[in-house]
Amino acid sequence: MTHTIERLGHLGDGIAPGPVYAARTLPGEVIEGEVAKGRIAAPRILTPSPERVAPPCRHYGACGGCALQHASDAFVAGWKREVVQTALAAQGIEAEVGAPLTSTRNSRRRATLSGRRTKKGTLVGFHGRASGTITEIPGCTLLHPDLLAGLPACHALTLAGASRKGEMALTLTRSDTGLDVAVTGGKPLDAQMRMELAQIAGQHDLARLSWEGELIAGARPPVQGFGVARVAPPPGAFLQATAEGQAALTDAVRRMVGPAKTVIDLFAGSGTFALPLAESAEVHAVEGDRAMLDALDRGWRTATGLKSVTTEPRDLFRRPLLPDELSRFAAAVIDPPRAGAEAQVQELARAAVPTIAAVSCNPVTFARDARILLAAGYTLGPVTVVDQFRWSPHVELVAAFRLAHMPQR
């Protein structure tokens, strides 16, 4: 029996009537294959889409790190734009949505790889699609070359620190001073292992190595640039996936905040937006992770030419800032996790903060929260789509909300 793909789902799978799901297929394609639990695991393409291309990465067939390398860049960009438009339309919102700003190949500066010991040695790479099998990725077209250069270090760490029955997670982050590696899921530390791991870090010139959050070796602070400030985030801390993506989001936020002299940055992380904004405004940064705030504060104190930056550790899901705390700010920046920030957005609306620059990694929760602001009298400006996660179904965006009659602050 044949099936015709009508559209892509939110994970990038093709969907045929039924519904029947088929990975790595495109709208308009006619396919066949055995259906099990509503899914064709290995579809055969009978009629390919004109948007189908040869995957640029030789690992694509086995690796689950990318989902859309079989589609043309133009198709993926159009689909991601449509994802945002569909999410907004579901909330009754019309907005101008621009074409995505897509990061270049081999630009991912942060990734989490899996490592496992085997009888013959080690495996390090990404899992296969919906599989526990690890695929090695020496020719990956997604990761920055500096991350790929760190693969030998990952193999050495896996050999030294992985159990035969378990699997380690190795988070690699490219910094201005070298590779930052944070490991979880490894064997418990003892004195001998600490020495061995520190030797590996030195042999491979790692800027920093941490194990289950404990610092093992720190040859140099793994510095990231946030505007003129230099920050060393804590091990495994959130960081925008590409330098290009960070620059695009930061430029957009700066334009949206404009001449505001007092800004509150909610879910501030280690200062991605707070520190660049402090070049022209006083900023209050609020974040639930104290270690990230401490890194932000150190970056501010060692930078020159920045205005005042204050910090506040606070769980904004359990205890959002209230209108009396927000009303003194001329602008707000908010960059929540995928769940969005419904409770905090409600308080922003009540406080009537004149300008809100909203960054989101989930168009669905962004649209839900946007409806709250629109109902409170805000207008929504053009939506900028930023595609840092090339060849994945992941979509990020940034947009400004403004009150029609802004109070002077």
C-alpha cells in the first residue's frame, strides 16, 4: 500500500492520511512501507519531492543528530517560518514573520555527545534516530571544527571514566580560550581517577574539565563574549547554540529595547543580553541559577564602560516578579525555557512595562504568552526567526511588544 505525505509534523516527520508518520519524508512524496503503530520506520520513496536533496553529511543515514538534511535549505526555511505562523494563528494572532536567519554549516559551538565503553574500546557520538545505538561522527557537518577536534579527548575520557554497563554524556562547549568539557553519568570519582582525568585534560589542552559538576582541571577560564564583557559560564550552563545565532538575537533585542535607560532581563542566564544592553542602560538581571548569575556578575565587574548591572537569584516560575517590582523599568527582556513564562508574562502585562523584547525557543508557548500581552493592549512587531539548530525541527524567534501609549520612565 502506498501513502502520500501531506505535511510535516512538529518533529519533522512526514504525515500521511491516517495519520501515518514517516521519518525523513517530504510533502507530496509517495512512499510505501510496513506500518506499525501508525509509523513507517523505513519508508521507500516512490515519488520524491523536488525539494529532496542529497544529505551533505555522510553520517546522516545512521545518526539521529539531524532530522532534515534530506530537504533543501529553502524548504526548511519556509517550513520553519510556517511553524511560527501556524502557532500564532492557533491563538488568533496575525503578525509579520520574516524569513529565518540560518546559521552556517559546522557552526554549532555546543553539543552533548554520548560515550560508551565497548569490548574493543569506545564509542562517542550521537544516538541513531529513536535508537540507543551510538553513531560516531568524525565528518559531522553540524558541529564546529573545534568540537570535532575534541573527539579524541572524549574517547580518552570515556575509556577512563565510563562503566561497561552505563553511558556517559559529554557536553562540549567551544570557548574563546579552548574547549570546555562537562561530563555526567561517569564512574564515581576517586583520587586515582581524578589524577588520570586531569592528565587527559592536560594532554588534550582542555580549557576546563568538570565531572558531575566538580572541577577536575581548569587550565584557563572558558570565556564567552557577551558584548564587551567576557564571561566564563559554569560547567554545562546554557549558551546560545551558535555565535551567529547569539549575534542575531542580541542585535534584535538591542533594536527592540532602543533608548530605554532601565531594563530588566528575565531568565538572564550568564548575561547573553544583560551585558550587551549594559553598554547603554542600567540592567537588573534575574535568573534562577545562582552560579550563572555569579558568572554574569564577574563578567560585569571585569568589563569596562558598562553601566550598572544588578543581579537577583529568583525562581520566576514559582515567584514571578510583580507589577510593583517591574513598573520602574522602561523595557523588559524575557528569554524563558521551552515551557514559556505564562505567570511572569501576566505580571508584565499588569505592570504595563512599555517595551518587552521576547525571545523564545518554542513558537507554541510564545504564541500562548503573546495572546496575554495583546489582550492587555500591546502590539506585536515583526517576528524574527533565528535558526541556530540547522537541519533540526527546532525553531527560535524574537519579537517586540509595545504599548500604544507608553508611559515615560
